[in-house]
Amino acid sequence: MPPTPANPATGQLTPLVEMIDIDKAFPGVRALSRARFELMAGEVHALMGENGAGKSTLMKILSGVYSRDAGDIRLDGQPVEITSPRQAQDMGIGIIHQELALMRDLTAAQNIFIGREPRRFGLLDEGALNRDAQAIFDSMNLKLEPTVRVETLTIARQQMVEIAKALSYRSRVLIMDEPTAALNDAEIAELFTIINRLKAEGVGIVYISHKMDEIKRISDRVTVMRDGEYVGTVPAADTPIETIISMMVGRTLTNEALNIPNTASAPVALEVRNLNRGRDIRDVSLSVRKGEILGLAGLMGAGRTEVARAIFGADPRDSGEIWVNGKRVGISSPKDAVRAGIGYLSEDRKHFGLATGLDVRNNIALASLERFVGPGGVINDGAMHDVAEKFIRQLSIKTPSDAQEARLLSGGNQQKVVIAKWLLRDCDILIFDEPTRGIDVGAKAEIYKLLNALAEQGRAIIVISSELPEILRLSHRIAVMCEGRLTGTLPGGASQEEIMRLATMRPSTVAEVHHAG
Amino acid sequence: MTDTTAPATKSGVRISGAFHRLLAFSGLIALIVVFSIASPNFMQTQNVLAILQATSVNGVLAIAATLVIITGGIDLSVGTLMTFCAVITGVVLTYLGLPLPLGIVASILAGTACGLVSGTIIAKLKVPPFIATLGMMLILKGLSLVISGTKPIYFNDTPGFNQIALGSWVGTIFPAVPLPNGVLILFVVALLAAFVLGKTQLGRYTFALGSNEEAVRLSGVNIDRWKIAVYATAGGICGVAGLLIASRLNSAQPALGQGYELDAIAAVVIGGTSLSGGRGTVIGTLIGALIISVLANGLRILSVPQEWQTVVTGLIIILAVYADILRRRTL
Amino acid sequence: MTDTTAPATKSGVRISGAFHRLLAFSGLIALIVVFSIASPNFMQTQNVLAILQATSVNGVLAIAATLVIITGGIDLSVGTLMTFCAVITGVVLTYLGLPLPLGIVASILAGTACGLVSGTIIAKLKVPPFIATLGMMLILKGLSLVISGTKPIYFNDTPGFNQIALGSWVGTIFPAVPLPNGVLILFVVALLAAFVLGKTQLGRYTFALGSNEEAVRLSGVNIDRWKIAVYATAGGICGVAGLLIASRLNSAQPALGQGYELDAIAAVVIGGTSLSGGRGTVIGTLIGALIISVLANGLRILSVPQEWQTVVTGLIIILAVYADILRRRTL
Amino acid sequence: QDAYDIALISKGFQHQFWQAVKAGADQAAADLGVTVTFEGPETESQVDRQMDMLAAALSRKPSAIGFAALDSQAATPLLQQAKDAGIPVIAFDSGVDSDIPLTTATTDNVAAAALAADVMAELIGGEGKVAIVAHDQTSRTGIDRVEGFSNRIKEAYPNIEVVSVQYGGGDQLQSTEITKSILLANPDLKGIFGANEGSVLGVANGKQELGSNVVIIGYDSGAAQKALIESGVIAGAITQNPVGIGYQTVQAAVSALKGETLPAIIDTGFYYYDKTNMTDPKIAAVLYD
Ligand SMILES: Nc1ncnc2c1ncn2[C@@H]1O[C@H](COP(=O)(O)OP(=O)(O)OP(=O)(O)O)[C@@H](O)[C@H]1O
Ligand SMILES: Nc1ncnc2c1ncn2[C@@H]1O[C@H](COP(=O)(O)OP(=O)(O)OP(=O)(O)O)[C@@H](O)[C@H]1O
Ligand SMILES: [Mg+2]
Ligand SMILES: [Mg+2]
């Protein structure tokens, strides 16, 4: 470990948190091996590593979720034992978990203050509860009703609720495990304002993310892990991104530009005409050609996910037609869509993507099980195993075997499993909603390559992403949505500013209706 | 379990949902209308009181089950716990000859204590609620027989004991409404339970546990303690049911109670509470319990042969719940 | 419901888990050891056969329940469906005087058809499984009484009918092992069910549905069809149970069956299958069913008074499951 | 004038014994031109369910009520209600501890079970071990028959020991398993008394499954039990006169409605029957299928 630098802001030398030589093993998996980490007060310390490197595990140990097998934890230089989340909270350690841990049947405000409800005369004071939650939302510039049930929120909004909840603890140490994975630029900017404010107040922040640009923007130091081991700690400002990446993956990645062929003359594979659904989708029409990747951009809540789900038949639509390869198709459920050759990767892998209790192999095969069925309905597990192994290699899914239960994988690796499921299904038309959510740089590049290859084979692909660079890098064309409407379509080489202009182009009538409702 | 309840019905007491709640009565109202037309005897005061009286014990048990089911658990022991509490009351009042208030306290304490034990086995030993309460059901069933010597214990020496369920405090004030105390007690228990669920920390954690237990734990809440508290509260409510049934029969019948858990859970589920936890209402449970007893009473009043009563009950339970699902979907 | 099963035990039949499975017998083995020491009569061949025979009906019902529970559903109708199938067999063989094979087919078909109806109500009408199968339980109970005229139907005119459960094909080949056919049939059903669960598409979707139904739907799978198929399969298995019980009693007893669902579900849960779905094994269920019948038999052999039998059964069920939890935790 | 509407609330419904009572009641209804309904709870422990049935019957305003009380004390308030409404009440099967019922059509279960004990003693030669498989530990009939049998043994046959009393809920399958355990635990067992139809059928089943030659005394009749007595699996059984109970209850109700006076007790009698006297018209008349 390099010598600990003095905190630039305070000049204080005792670290707020020290984790030394932490070991942790799960059945069949060595998650951490002599892992180290150090956090100063008033510092944003990025924790980096590939999917499955052990970042979440290390932070779960710090926040009392897991117990460590070996190693020391020091707080303000004093050795401590952290045995429960409650104890971590009492020590001033707060965490935003990577896998959202919300109570779906409760409201946003009830979630935020769970365990610390304001009371009057011994009874719950819902008024105060909602006011307090509203105050936090206001401080985050977040427009959200405290009384909305989190189950009805999109994953991005749920993420914002988690952030609000973590802020409400006023912790000295705040761990953020991929807080921006589901967020859009605007919300990320908002989050960074908050982080800077906390930093100024002397809070130590652990920041985990796979978005490399954020690391430069927000962090002071970067610690890199690989395979559960400590690789090194470097100052963020004067370390090139390439160096950090090579520390993460153990080699240098070449960032090849993707060649984007012209598809303007190819036949239209999917056409959506005048799609409507309540207030979320208003008269959306779009089309994708064979061999084309259409990026779908927009701010949080623009309705992109809603459009995708409506096309896929996951939600009923009020009106609108769907045409595949020039033929109108009736889609009223996902099975119709899949039969018509459409696949949809959900943005919410935990609830809509992964059968968490099944193993990796069966999750990958879930949408294509018929392929492995022999006479008498008997499954050919050998063939399934071979296919699963292929994807495990191709997407470098970190798992002890293809028989590991999906829920035991790290977040990014779970995402890869869901992607593999749709790659295996081999649909003519693929709708990928936030496909690289939580995926590390190396694997991201691999997925971009795969998507490109699929397009070259003549597949039509729609990519919904909150990361503009991703949209710009992948898309032949970019459609932009705002408040349920399609506000414009741009060519692949469009600038970020053009996209943002369309993404915020809200017709006054729309705004009125929205606020009235 | 598959959750088929729509977002609209949910936690606690809330005024905004009042209209919605009213609609939920529709299945019940349809039954009442049909039976009223079919038989002139159905809507007579005496019969209405008989229906309410028949609802009281199952209603109270169902409220206990509601609390537990909202946490995502299940309580199979409600029926035999009720009996056990009745037997304890019998021991206190008849065998020991202690005064009535002590008998009442004993019943509720015994219920709470047994709930505490179930809750502890579930929370601390991590035994699934189904097994823990199945075990409790059998243990209590046996103990009731042991303690009572397999004989009913009569309350003949405690005059006024049968007034707990059969008297009518309301009737003494408003002679026109001779509401039996048993029914009054059911309503009071329902109000209290709705209040606890909607307004107290215990209620909040009840919903939270059923919604995502792990998330509650990660939020630093002592989930064991609250879970135990829920089972203990449910146990106490079963103690009330024990008093009701003992008072109604003027005796503690030690062999009764098994099988009652199914009716209680059925009332809860008919009332729209999901067995997967996280959502549920006391008023829904009351409606569910009423549907069950209106159905039983109505079919009897119409002199439907007993084997057909069973068939029709099964059909109507499915239809009532389906109607409720349709209503929510179109809302 | 809280999921307390550890990662190690999960879907299907897998060889790597064989050792682990063996350990799961420990609770059962402990019981057997204790009873063998306590009574010299316990381990006699005849008593062992009696225990196995006593497991056969509940074991088959529990296997049916296992399938449904793995999907995250529940089937309360297994007991009365069994009876209904027995009555149908009675009608076919005794009232209509048709040959034996038709009676067998009729029972299994009747079970499958009823399962199909339950499954359709659940999948298409979105009625919660608890309600749909509760309704079915009542409907079938009533119909059994109606069809049979509330009288047992005897199979005296069908010689050989009672050989289905009581004969011993194994015994005719190996006279030293007079295994009753009922037990053989239980094992065959278990093997088939384990095969279906572990090796077929139906089995795969059974686990997938219980693990995350919505994810399966969004994978383009026709979940309704598979869900219905699971309930229909479970129904068919109940048809087998109907044959077993009818053959054992040489009659279709229309009033029997209610309450059997609790024993069946208990066997499933004692066997480590989680009521929240997604995991479970047939072998676990068999062990669960055996624990229940060993316990009942052993306590009777020891002439423990009945009320204490109940208490001890309750205690031991909790302890057995707790021991299993400890074992998994330390694995 | 409308035909009389008589509501019978019994202790059970599905058991063949109660179906025989119902058959008698239906017969009387046909003979006397009245209508009867017949209802009973699932098990004989469900006292409160029986109260709900009685309450619903009262709401129907029947002309008369026939009532077989699971617990007569518990029913007192509702019976009072019937009396106040001027609805005559006839008790049947077992007595109701109250002066409200105008008469009771009943069998003396204690005496009947004692008769079973006497026969048993004779058949096993006055010594050895016997067991009882009964239907219910707490219901009146269960208690009376178990006590009637075992008290008689204790008083009159010092060399006979009742080694086990177990309860199978009247469920044949459960009674079968119970019987097998008893037989296996007591290889020298001489006899078993099955205290109701479901129990004794289970006992016979268990005996046959184990190939034992234990002496069985049964209770009630029914086609299966009669066949088993015929074939010698069961030595013989006590029969009450359930058809008669049903018939006489309805008849008494009609008499009461017509203002006739009734005897305090209508003893419907009980008999021991076996292969030898089954076809005796007096016996055959009280047996049911
Ligand atoms: N409960 C568990 N049981 C078994 N293995 C586990 C468990 N939790 C984590 N692992 C394994 O430990 C390793 C580290 O996982 P961890 O979640 O810490 O990775 P991560 O660095 O956060 O990855 P990601 O970027 O994908 O979130 C992974 O291989 C994962 O599969
Ligand atoms: N202020 C708000 N509070 C709660 N829900 C909102 C709000 N604004 C929008 N929504 C909901 O967000 C949903 C639209 O989000 P959707 O996920 O379809 O959009 P998206 O463009 O994919 O955004 P995201 O980036 O969040 O995935 C609608 O269901 C809408 O009702
Ligand atoms: Mg992680
Ligand atoms: Mg989205």
C-alpha cells in the first residue's frame, strides 16, 4: 500500500476507516483475500474492480451485513467489531446497496425512515414523516411524492429513494454501491452536488461505479481490486483512466471504434405506429431497420421503459399497431412478442429478469428452453451446460460454475446472465433496456461488440440507455423521448447537446396535463 | 405465492380508500341481496344477530391471522390456541374459583405467552412459520386435553361469564339494537387491530416485514423483536377469541379448535390480504369472515341439503374472490 | 414467507447432492433409533411394513403438493380430490360394472381434470391458489357425497381391487421382501415425480415459476399453460392416491379426505421445501412423510396416551425441522 | 295449512350412523306428510358450529326442532329461545340436560358398551388383553362407550386388562393405522372393541392387513360391517336403532305439534348381533346398510 496521503482538506492523518487484510469466503467462492481499503474524512474514495472483484462484499463487511473471516477494521484508528447493520449505523456508517433493498409495499417516506419513524404520543406521525421525506427530496431537487408506493416507481426513482434514505442517516461514512447505475445525467449531476456538499461537511464517501468518467469527476483517490485482492490505491486526478483500467483487468484494453455501416436502405424490421398507454406513452411511432441499432434516449421517467414494455406485450396498451417485417402482429403478451421474434431485456433484472433461485445455466436457457428439450420433454442438460459455458466465457461471467444459483452472483455478473439469456434466444428484434447496468468496462466493450455483430447479422436492435456516451457509441439513429412523447430522431453522429435539447423539449400542453394529473 | 392483489388496496387505515373499501363489500352485498330475496327470514333481526354472532369467533381469529399473514408468515395455531386459552380460563375460574376479571386476564396472557413462544421459535430458531405454528397447534391441542382431563370445563360457578359473549351492553342502552357483546367485542378488536396496523410502529413493521424482511434488517431494525411482537399480539387476540367461545358455550370445550385455522385464513384471503405478505386490511378480513358466515347461514335458511351447501360454498368463495379481482382490475 | 432454506439444497435431482441428502435423513434416523430402543416391536418387519403402508397415501398426496408448492402455489384440495377420485372409481367399477383398468384410468383422469380446473382458475382468472383450491376442496367434498349418495361404495364385485394397495408384486418375486404394492406405487410415483422435476421441461418451469414468475413471463414463456400443467399433474397424482386409499379400504369413503391436506403440506415443509416456492425435492417430501408416520406409529407402539401423543408430535416436528436447519447452516 | 317443517340438528352428517338416522327421519317425513331437514357438524367436537346451525334453524322458524346435543349446557340459551318462540324441541341420540325438550329418543350408550364388554369377555374366555379404538375422546358417545366398556371390564372381569384406548376420529384409514400399531405393540392382544362404525371398519381392516385373529366387537351396522360379521372378521356388534331414532324423533315432533302428550324418554333400544341372529327380523329391522 502506498503511504497514506494526508487529507487535502483537513490535513488530518488518522483515517476515518481502515480495512486491513480482510478475507471472506462463500461456499465455493473466495470473495476477498487480504483486501484493504482506507477512507479519510472529507474524501470521496472510488472503489473499482471488475464484476465480481469483491467490492460489494467488502462494503457489506464494513456495513455489518456480512462478518469477515479474517482481518481488521479500524474506525478513527480504533479497532471495531461490526456485527449488524444496526451497529454500523450507530457507528455512523451508512450504505446504499447495489441491489436495492426497499420495502415495495411501503411508501417512499415510510421506506426512508424505517426504524426511525417520527412519533407523537407514541403513535406514528405520518405528517411529520412525509414532511421530513419531502425536505430530503427538496434538498436533492427530486420531484417525488413521499406517499407514493415504491413498488410503482421505476428503478431509477427507486434508486433515488435509496439515496434519500442513505442521506437521512447523516452518516460520517457513506458507502454508495453503484448509485448511478440506473441514473441519467441530470440525476447524476444532482447526486454529485450532494456528494460535494457532504464532502465539505467532512463525510467520508466510498464510491463504487463502473462509469469511468464519473471517477475522474468526483473522486479524490481510487482503490482498485481484482479477484478479491487489493491491487493498489492511486490519486484520481493524476492517474490516466487507462492506467486504472489496466489495474482492474490486469491488461490494457484497446478501445476500438465500432464501425457503423449504413443501414438506410435495409427493410424495416419493426415498426410501431401511434402507440398510446395512459399518460406514460402518447402517440409514439418509431421504426427500426434490419441491421440497425436505434438508440432511445430521454430523461428519467421519459417513458422509454414503458414503450419497450408495451411493444413487448408486458403491459397492455391503449392503442397502437406493431408491425414486424411488414406484417401487422397482434401482441398481447410477452409470449406473442417472442413468437414474433422480439426480445426484451428489462432494466430491472432482479424483479423482471432473473429467476434468482435457479442456477446460472437455467437462467441463460430460460427463454429458449425448447431448444434443449428432447423426446418426452426431457431436458438435455449436457447441451445446456455447453451453451452456458460458452456464454460464461464470452461475457466473462464470474461464477464458480454454471450450477451456481443466480442470486449468489455479483450484481454485474447477474446482469450478464440476463444478457446471455437474450443473446441465446437469438431474436430478430432485440430491445435492450439499460443493458450495461452495473457492468464493468471490459465486459461493456464485449457487449458493445456483440450488439454490433448482431446488427451486422441483420438483427434490429433498440438500445435504451441513460448513458449518453453509450447511446452515441452504439446507435445508427437516436430517438429521443420526453414525457411520453417522441420529440425527435437524430442521426448517429448527433451531439449530446442536440439530444439534451430534445429530451427536455416539453410542449406546454403536455406539462399542463401532467401537472394537472 | 403469486400476488394478485392490485396496488390500489393496501396498508392500514386510510380515508382516501374509503370509497374503494365500500366497493369491496359488493360480493358480500350481492350475497345478502340474493338471500334476502330467496328467504323472508334471512333479514330478520334475530337472524342478522345470529349471523353476526356466528362471525364473532372466526372474525377475531381471522384478525389475529391477518397480523401474522401481513408479515408474510402464517399461523396455524389460532384455533387450538383459542381452545387452550378457554381451558386456562376454565382452570382459573372453575378449578381455582378465582374471580372473573382474573379469568379474562389469564386467557389473554396465556394467548400472548403462546404467541411469544411461536414468535421466538420463528424469529430466533428460523423455523418456518408453517412448521412452528403447526407444532404449536398440536402441542396446544394436546395440552388442552391434558389440562382439562379431556372433559369440558363448565362455568356454572361464574355467573355472568356467559354475558361476555351473549349479553348485550348495547341492548341495555339502546333496547332496539340488542347487539350481543360478542359482536361488539369483535368490532372493538377490529378497530384496535386496524389502529395498531395503521398508526403504530408495530403496524409499520408488520407491513415492512412482509414487504421485504431483508431490507428491514439492513435498515438496522431489530426484526426478531418485532416479529415476536406480532405473533404475541396475534396470540393475545386468540385469547380474546378463547373468552368469546367459552362464554358462548358456557364451557371450555377442549377438543374444539382444530380446523378453525383454515376458516380464519380463508377469511383473511377472501378479504384481499395476500399470503405473500406486505399488504392486507382488517376491514377486508371482517368482510371475508362475514362472507363465510352469511353463506353458511343463508344456505341453511334456504334448507339446501348439507352436501350441496358444501359445493355451493366452494363455488361462491371462488366467485367472490374473482369478482373482487375484476373490480380491482377495472378500477 | 421467509426463506430459511440454505443455498445448498435446491432444484431437481443432482448427484453431487447425494451426500447432503443422506444427512437430511438424520432427523428420521434419530427417531427410528429412539423408538427401536424404546420398543422391541418397533423394528419388526411387520411394523416397518405397517409404517411404510401408513406413509403411502399421505406420501403420494405430499408429492402432489410438492409440485404445486414449488411453483409458489398451494393445493388445499389434495385430500378431497383423492376422495373424489376414489368415488369416481367406485362409480365406474361398482355402479357401472366396468372392468378394473377402466376404473384406474378413470381415477387418474378425474384427478387430472380437476387439477386442470384448479390450474385454469388460478392461471387464467388470477384467483390466488389458496382460494381456488379451497373452493375446489369444498366443491369436491360436496360432490363426492352427492355422487355416492353419502354412502361408501364397496368394491366387492371387483375381485383383485384391493391388491392395488395390499397385494405384493415384490413379494411374489422375492418372498423375503413382502413389500405391499401401495408402498411400491408410492416409490414409483416418487421416482416419476423426481424425474419430471429434475429432467423435463415441466419440471424446469415448475422451479422457474416459483423462483420468479414475472421473469419467466417476460422471457416469453406461456406461464399459464405450464402452471395449469403443474396443477393437472398434481391432480393426476391425487388420482393415484384415490386408488390407493380405495383399494386399502376396499371402498370409496365419500366423507374422508378433509384434513389430509394439512398432513400432506406438513410433509412437504418438513422435507425442506419452502412455501415461498422455487425450491424443493421429492426425496425431502418422502422423508417428511416418513417422519410423520414413524412418529405416529412409534408413539402408538409405546402406548403413549393420545393427548400426549399430540403434544410430543408437535414438539418433535419443530425439533426435526430445527435440526435440519442447523445441519444446513453448518454445512 | 302448510306441512310441518321440522329441523333436525344432529351431531354429525357424513357418518353412516347419522345417515341412518336421517333415513329414518326422511321415512317418517314421507309417512306423516311433513318436511324435515337434517344437518350436523363435521366432527363431534365442533360444539360452536352446532350452535350456529341451531341458530340458523331457529331463524327459519321451523314448526319443531329435533336436536342431538354435542353439549347440552352450551345449547341452553338457544333452546330457551326456541321455547320462548313456542317451537317444540325433541332431543335425540343423547339426552339434553334441560327440561326444555319434550322427550328424548335415545339409546343408553353406557349400557350398550357394557354389553359389548360382556360379549368380549365371553369370546376371549374371560382373560387377556383387550384394546379400544374409539372415534372421539371428548364427545358424549365417545366417552360413554369407552367408559361403558372399560368400566364393565374393570368391575366384572378382573383377568381382562384394557391395555390401550386410542382415538381415530372415526376415520377408517387412521383407525386402521392405530389398530396395526396396537396389534404390533401387543402381539398377545385378544380383542378389540371398535366404538363406532368408522372405527370398527378400521379395526377390521388393520386385522386383515396384519393377518391377525384378534376378536373384534363392533358398534352400529352398515353394509361393510355386516359383511365382515358375515365373514367372521368381526365377531359381532352392538347396534342401536338409528333408523328408529330418526323416525321416532320426527314422529314425536309431530305428536307434540298436534298437542299430544309424550313420554319422558323414548328408548329406542340396542342389541348385540352376530352371524347367528343377523337375519332375525327383529334385528334385521334395526340394521342399516
Ligand atoms: N452470498 C454469496 N454466496 C456466494 N458467493 C457470493 C455471495 N456474495 C458474493 N459472492 C461472490 O463473491 C464474489 C464477489 O462479489 P461482489 O458482489 O463483492 O462483487 P462486486 O465487485 O461487487 O461485483 P459487481 O461489480 O458485479 O457488483 C463474486 O464472485 C460473487 O459471486
Ligand atoms: N414524479 C413522478 N413520480 C412518480 N412516478 C413518475 C413521476 N414521473 C414519472 N413517473 C413515472 O415514470 C414512468 C415512466 O418511466 P419509464 O421507466 O417508462 O421511463 P424511462 O424513460 O425508461 O425512464 P427511466 O430512466 O426511469 O427508466 C411512468 O410510469 C410515470 O408514471
Ligand atoms: Mg457489487
Ligand atoms: Mg427505464
